[in-house]
Amino acid sequence: MESDTTVRRIKPYGTQPYGAPEADGARDRCGNNGYSGDPKRKPEVRLQPLREGLAAALLALFILLLWALVHLSLQQLVIGTPTGEFNAARARRHLERITSVGPRPVGSQENEVLTVGYLLEQIEGIRAEAAAGPHRLTVDVQRPTGTFSIDFLGGFTSYYDRVTNVAVRLEPRGGAQHLMLANCHFDTVANSPGASDDAVSCAVMLEVLHALANQSTPLHHGVVFLFNGAEENVLQGSHGFITQHPWAQQVRAFINLEAAGVGGKEVVFQTGPENPWLVQAYVHAAKHPFASVVGQEVFQSGVIPSDTDFRIYRDYGNIPGIDLAFIENGFIYHTKYDTANRILTDSIQRAGDNILAVLKHLVMSEKLADSSEYRHGNMVFFDVLGVVVVAYPARVGTILNYLVAAATFLYLARKASLPGNGGGRYVRQLACATGVALLSWLVTLLSVLIVALLVTLLGRSMFWYNHFYAAVCLYGAAAAGKMLLVHTLAKNLYYGGVRLVELGDLFLDVSLLLWCCSLVWLTQRGLCSAYVPMLMVSFPLAARLLLAQEFKHRGASVKYSVLYLLGLAPPYIHFMFLIWVVFEIFTPIMGRSGTEIPPEVVMASLVTLATIFLSSFFLHFIYLVRSTKWILTGLGSVFLLMFLLVSCGLFFPYSGSPDSPRPKRVFLQHTTRTFHGLQGEVESRDSGLWINSFDFTAIQHITPHIPEINDSVRTRCREDRPFCGFPWFLPVKFLSKKNWYLPAAEVSPSSPVDFSLLSREETAWGTVKMTFSVKGPSHMSLYLMPHRGSSLSSWSFGDGTPRFDLSGEYFVFYSHGLNAPTWTFWFEIRPPADPDPSGPEGMISVAISSHYFFGENRRTAQLEEILRRFPPWSFPSSWVSTYDMYRY
């Protein structure tokens, strides 16, 4: 290694074979190590290698400026001056009134009476105000009953009885043959006021209805505003409307308003299927666009454990749509903190402006009349800093992607064909350099995962949940430092005698090659997200070609570095926005993804991948600077300091701050369990507080505050009982296998479950048909566990074909609105040909659990007492439940 002050005599770019022996006798590497350019000798010039400090400063400044620009664009909620058509102040009043009644679970007075009453009152006021106008407004309160199966959370079946929908039809006086559907839901999960999910959307829809009803220009088509009263019960309300309401047959497309966070911008994260005219309508009409086809493909891949009414309208109505959702601040989604005061008026204004403008465009469009005629292919779409949306057909994207890939390969092929590269020396050198880059990625990822494992073993998981940038400093410094170290070793030990300028040029080609390969692969798979590597190839390639002479004559000068970074800015801005979306979604999800998914592995992997992708076009700077020792020292120091601070527990994962809460989610059920034998006798009975942690840290932070909740009361799954013998509300036992059961007094609901076997008969085809009746609270779960050798052949749910979940058991989710009749169902089971003497007696175990989410039965004195002891940074969602098991 030369000293930092030495100026090496470097021949101009392309005048000597890559890696040819110099005066110091450096050896060829990887064959003849390179290529040569113009064989004519050029006068020697002195090229100053890029200074280490300057390179680090330029790259850091580049990243920070772009990150600041992304955040600035995210904070700019409303672009321009609102037209005044949508009144955000009035929409906010709706939001505050809807949330003022508190949580609104299906079946509660708050949901079925108070909220429905308020909606009807406001709708009636709008109808009276618009009575003299050119439109007709019709209201229908629907209370459907139905059943369906869904492949979500491992797969289960849903049954609903008299849930409530409020449907409003706005159309021209003469009527409308074709309808647009706008959907929101006003019900909530238990214990959450649900301002963002989804009261704000219903408030926006009320005001959009008001604006459309009072406009003087008649609509060409009609609009149905569906105020859906049973979405949180896993999409039951939308299924009841689209499969049973008479207006559903006229619906040609829909807009669904949802939330996975609280406030901020609403993003279009799902469209179609196909029907590119819908995307074009959004692009043309939206006042404040915010959309990404990447989000659509990630969401539809199933990586995000969530779903929306979009699925129901698509699968059961066979109609296309647009799915919008608030995604910011998902830490308080489905918690007591989801309150109206946390939603900015500007968020309401931008959502209202967008929905109103898009709906107005669609109901005046001729394409709505026969949407199937325009169902051809998908669209590539993405916004640029929330200012404008770029959209083009996927087939055009495919052509564009292949053109960019062809240009890149042509550029590389031309280099390989230059004089002096006979025998494929450049190709071999490029292959070797690509291997070095891939090796650095692999070593980096493995190294950072080892760090994540150490953090987990030290009991410091999720330190980043309340301190995101601590993860960036720890895992980001480790990733950047490891990559830098691998490439520094390669430069000094493997490429020891090769000129810095030519090495830098080679590794820029490596980055182009790798991104180009990903471009071709994603395009061949038919993914619209291939536009991302297309941008990451085309701009750097253009910058490289435009700066070729500057690089040739001056090497890695300051001017070259600055201009090169400016050329990278457009794709990097968009790529950093996508990185923000990934962390904005996945960081909060780790707080509700159960005890089985190690969050450090997820976060460390995400930070490492972000570092690898962002640094890809910076790799060649490592080879353009003479030394990297100070950068390595700095990154190493940051990593060691952060690891020490994390190990000492300085970064507590949770926060109860009113301004920025980061609550730990815990579910508590005060339950009584009763287990019956084959003759109907009670074999055992117990009561307790059943506790589930919905994140990986389990109860380690709870025990110091409530000592009796500790690992001595941890319970195990009983495989001989349906769903382990516990009252799961949804089939998520595979996510939270760590549970605690603290003995407690028996619960005595005023309306206990009445479960009985009505009939049992043997069929002519060798099965046993069993019919049951159940009367109980608004939320119940039915579990069926056929014993070994037995099998369910049919039942009264869904399409009649029993569908089991990931564990091989059957889960039926039940809910009802007000005044529901007794629930009656049946199933047929085929007895085992050879009963298993080691298993439970009989053919099948049937269990029914009840869940009291509201009213006088929701709490017990013991439950209230332990809830008071939970720390302020926790969110214990609690209710009373029962579990009764029978064997037949």
C-alpha cells in the first residue's frame, strides 16, 4: 500500500491492458485480468485518486439529501389549493361523532344502533338538501346472512348472521344501469375506537356523497356508497353485499378505502385484476396522487399478513377495483390510540379530494358501462414524490425493459470487443469481479444475521421498535463495513497491481450487469415491479456514457463524482421512497406478528438488503479511493458503540408517550374451559387468565411489573384437544405458540352458550350426519378435529366442501348482528376403519368458544385488577371467553 499522499503515475484509461505488469511487477489476476482500449499510446497524465474523506462526504451527503427529500414529500399531504368541493372540516365532524361512541364490534349497540343511526341521519339530511337537484338518492339497510371459505391466516370458514350494511344509491333522476361502488367499514376490532380503521374513510365517504349529490351536472352512471358494518369480522359485510344485494349485479367497478396505519397519505396499493383503465382514471383524476405497483405485487404475494374487502369484490363479485389505505404509523393500528385527534385534517382533505375526483371521473366515463371490454393486461404505475403518477401498460413496460437490457448488454459487449481484449479477457475479468461482488453480499448478509442472532440471545430483540435509526446504525454500519472490508481486501490482495481508475470502471460495469440481470428476470416473470431495476439501470448507464470522456481524461475527479451522483438521483429518490414504504409497513407488523417469527432476522435482513441495493452503484468508489481505513474505522466504531448500547438495554422497545406511542400488544382472556367425555360427562373444568403476547419478546418485559405472569405459568398445546384446548378467536395459533395460563376464578356470563346435538343419523353412503344448534354471543369460534382415521366429507358451510387450516383442523368463525336466531349447522363424518387406540375416544372432537367483546359480560373483577397493573407502554386487549369441548 502506498501512503495517502503519494500520487501514482497512471496511464490514461484504456491505454494498457487491465492488470498488465507495472514497474513493481504486479501479477495478472484471473487470467490476463482485463481488456485494453485504444492500442495507440497516449501521453501519460497524472490522475489523482479520489480522496477518502471526500468520497465518504459526497456519498453521505447524497443519501441524506435524498432521504430528506423523500420525507419532505411525505409530509406534504395536500399539493396546491383545494378546490373547495370537498369540505374536510365537515368530514372531521363526522369522524369525531362516529368515534365518540367508542369501539364498535359487530353485534354491539355502538355498531348496530348508534353508528347506523348516525349514518342514516346524515344521509337523510343529504337527501333532503339535494331533493331539488338532478339526482335521486335511495337508502337501504341490509342485514345479510351467509357463509364462505377464505384462504387467509392459514384458511378457515366464516359464517355471519344478520350483520349490518348501510347502502346508499346515488343516480340520475331517470335511473342508472351501471354502478360504481365506494366501500368503507364502520365496525372496529374490540377495544379500539378505529378512527383510521376505518371511521375516517366513512367520514370521507359521507362528505363525498354530499358533494356529488349536490352537484348541478347529472351523473352518467350511479354510485353505491356502501357503509360496511362487518369488515373486521374477516370481510363478512362485503361478502353479504356483493353476493346478496340486488344492486350488486349492476356494479361494474369499486373503490375500497382501508387502513393499515393511522393518518398520513392514502396510497393506492392494489388495483385490477387487469383493467388498466382504472389506473388511468386514477392517474388522470387524482389531485394528490400516491401509488405504487410494487406495493400491489408485494401485498398480493401474501408476505403481508392482512387482507381487505378488495379480495371479496374481486373473487365473489368478479369486478375490478382500486384499493387505497393509510399506511403511516401502523404501531397504533388496532389499538386504543387510533383516535380522531391523531388524524390530520390535511389527511382527510387529500383523501376526500382524491376520492371525489376519481369517482366523478369514473361515473362520467363510458368505460364503466362495459368494463369487461377494457380488461386487457396490467399497468405499471408509480408516483414521483407524490406530485405526478407515471403509468403505462405492462406490455409497453416489457418492451422498454428489454430495450434497456439490450442497451446494457450491447454496452458491455462493445467493451469486450475492444482491441486488446482477445481471448475474452474482459469477460473473464467481469465474471471474476461479479463473483467478488456476490461474495461480498453473501458474506455481508451472513455476518449481519450473526449480529442479529447475538442480539436475540442477549434478550434485546425489537430494540428498534421505538428507536428505528438505532437499527440503521447497528445493522447498517455492520453491512456497509463488511462490504467495504471485503472489497478493500479484494483490491489490496487480489487486485494489488491493477490501476485504481480501471478497477473502478470495471466494478461500475458489475453493478450494471447485476441490475440488468434482475431486470431481465423480473420481466420474464411478468412482474410490473421490473420497472425498478429498469430505472436503476437506465440512469446510471446514461450517466456513465455521458461522463465517459470526463472519466477517461481526469479519472475520479470531484466534477465526475458530483455529476455521476446527480445522474443517480432520479432512480435513487424513488428507490429510497420504496425503502421507506417497506420499513413503514414491516416495522409495525413485527409488533403483531406473533412469538414465532424472529424480528431481528427480519429487520437485519431488510436493513442489509437496503444497504446492498443502495450501495450497488457506489461500489466502484471503493476502487477509486486509495485507502478506506478511516471509513472502515468510522463504521466499525459506530457498530461497536451501537452493539454495546443495545447489549446494555439502553433502547427499550416500547413507549407509552402520548405523542408517539409504541405499545406492546398483549391479549388477555378471562376464560372458563369445560371438557366433556364421550358420554357427555364433564371430564375436567378450569378457569384462568389466558395470555398471548403478539410479539417475539413474549412476557419478559411484563413479568417485572406483574410477577405472577412468568414462565412458571406457561402452558403447552394439548394436541388431543381442538386448537390446543384454548379459545382462539382467529386461527393464528401457528403465530403465537407461547401462551400463559394464570389460574383465576370462574367466569359466569349472563348469556352463556347453549350448545346441543339435535340429531345424529347414519347415511346410506357410510357417513354419520350430525346436526347441532348454538345460541350465544355475537362472536363464537367452532373447532372441529376429526380423530385419526376419521374424515369430514361435507358440511353446511361455504360451498359444502370442508377446508382445514395449516394444522389439519377445521375452524369456523361465527358472528351475528342484533336479534339473530339460533345458529344451526351440520356436518358428515366418515368413521375410521381402524380406530387408533392411543388417540382420543370417538370419531371427532367438537369445541365451541364464545367471546364477549362488549357489554356487561366483557369484564370481570379479576380481569380489571390485573389490567390496572400493566405498564403504560403496553396495550392489553382483553375480554371474557368460554371454551367447551365435546367428543362424539
